[in-house]
Amino acid sequence: MGVEEFLQQVLEAARSHAWIKRTDIQRGRQRVKIRLWINDTFVDVYFNAERQIISYAYIEGEERLFGANNMHMGWHVHPFGQQEKHDPSELITIGEFLIALEKELRARGKISD
């Protein structure tokens, strides 16, 4: 997968969630960083086309509270509030990550309808 295809997947998934307020993009030839702003919190998305590395991280303050990536050990999840833990998983799409995040944020009263 290339940078443009990945970027389009992220933007399409973000449009499906009204709680994502703004998107910032830093694009390089082989890499893209996307920040999906919620309010004062955000999701950082990173893709390296050359190495096929994908990373998603929900950030509150300056701390990752939830994440998933395929760096170093294959796909794994950093569970909400247990960011040091590495739970092995199958491939996680940005859409799946945002759905899981939405469920957690609604349960915590961080977003509402």
C-alpha cells in the first residue's frame, strides 16, 4: 500500500465520525502523519510505506492512553489505560480503531451524540 491510498482510507474513516473535528496532515514521499482532532485530544496516525509500518495512538494531555500498531512485534494493541501492555492482535484498520475508541470515549463521557 502507498501513502496516498493509506491517507484516503484514514480520511474516509474520519468522515464517518462526527466527533472528529479537524484533520492535520504532514505528508512525505514515503510517510504520512495524520492528526485527527477530537477536542483538546487527538488520534495520531502514522504510516511508513517503505516498511509498511502503521501506528494509531489516542493522546490525552501528553500521554498515549490507547493505541495499536504493527511495529517491532507484529500487530498489537495497547489497551485503554494500560498503554505499556502489548496485546497481540490481527491487523487493525483505522476504521476498527476509531470504532473501539468511540466506544471507550462514550463510556467515559468524553463524547456524546
